[in-house]
Amino acid sequence: MLALLEQDNTDYFITELSSFQLEFTTQCRPDYALITNLADNHLDRHLTLENYRNAKAQIFKNQKNSQYACLPFELYEQFASVIEHQQLILFSSTDNNYNITHELSDITCLANWNSICTLLELIEKLPTIEQLEKYCSDFVIEHRVEYVCTYKNMAFYNDSKSTLPFSTHNALSYFKNEPVILLIGGFSKGVNRKPFIQSLPENIILIECFGPESKELASYCELFNRPHNNHATIKEAFDHALTVTTEPVTILFSPAGATHTHEFANYKERGNYFKSLARSLC
């Protein structure tokens, strides 16, 4: 409603729409519609990946001829059936033709930068690398591979925003060459996390499982011979991680699951709790 009141004084509105919002929409008609990824998510509601895809596809359904549907190449086949008369823009989520620097990619993943730059180019607002660097130098992102502090030989990182396995995998890509203690837990939202545990990199020296599904996560760790522990709470997992080694180690809080609604209101509250535990030491 506030956006409608301000529309005469605004050039663009940027809106993130969830599959829950899109599922039953009949009038959503964005000038530029973008889908960034498709992976198992919200299956506790949608039940199947196909149903989830269909809900997300609603963002394209009512577009006009003059409007744009933007997709990574690898998602085209998944959404081709709903791309009809609108303008189609395909882009790579992995190539880096715009020469985004390492510093910029640290703010978010490369795929997101390619999505952002594709849209900026479409609306003829593509900035220079220098302008992006200037913007990002003052940009602080919380709860996404966020450095908290270092205590003795332990560096603490808060990645509470990772509520899905593929987000945790992305976070781990920042720590390929160092030992990691990984804290995972929360609710799966219907996603099978067994393949996630199987695919975790070898530099993870210990997996601390916490929360109401910790026993299930621990059983997957047991199946794939991954060192692990099972804890009821984040505090228990955190405290145990402190005792594991005196060697330099990264302690990464990247749950790969949603928040415990009975304990935290959202991922921000959960991340702030983890940061308070770490900062109490530093």
C-alpha cells in the first residue's frame, strides 16, 4: 500500500516475492521478472519440487509483450512452458563476463552478481566497477558469511541466513583451504538433507548438529562416517565446538535449516544469538 502511494515519485520498485505469495496470484505483472534459482525448498507446503516450480513460475504468467522474463540458462527448460509472448533474457549464473572483482563477490555469490548486473543492464543503469566497489565498501551484510570475531585460534562466522543446504554449500566455498567446524540444524522445511551431508567437503573436521531434527542429521553423519555430535540447542553445540581443538579453526554457523519458531522469530534473531555467544568470548 505504501508503494502505491509513492508510485508517482518513484522510478523503480524492487520486490522479492515468495512462492507462497506467487502461488495463487492472478494479477502479478512485473516489468522485469527474475528467478535466480530452483532447488528443494518449502516442500512441507508444496510437497514436490514440481509444485514449487509451478508456484514460482506464476511470476511470468501474466506479463505483457513489452515486459521481460530473466532466467539463468540452466533454468530455461524448467520454465520454458510459461515463457510465451514476453521478452526473454537468458544469462549465465556462473560466467563472469562483467569482470566482477573478488571483493564484490564476497558481498554475495557470483550468481547473484550476474543476476543483478543483467537487470541493471536491461534498464540501462549498469554502473562501472568503480561505482560498485564504492557502494560495496560501505555495505555491511549481516547473517551471510558474516565475520564475528576471533577467540584464541577460533574464527567465528555467522551465516544464519542459510536456511537451505545449497546456501550452506555456498558459505563453505569461502573456507576451502582451512579446517571448519560446522554448526547445522533447524527445520528442514521438507527438504531431504541426507544428500547434503553426503556432499559436505572433507575440510569439515566436525559437524555439530542442533535442534529438533538433530538426531536425524546425526544419523546421516553416522551413515557417511562424518565426525559429529548431537545437541538439543545452539548453545550446547557452540560450547562443545570450543573444546574440539587448539589448532586454528573456523567455526561456521550455517544451519541449512529454518529457524525454530518456538525459540527464534527469524534467522536474524537466531544469528544475533550466535553472535552474542561468540562475542561473549572475544
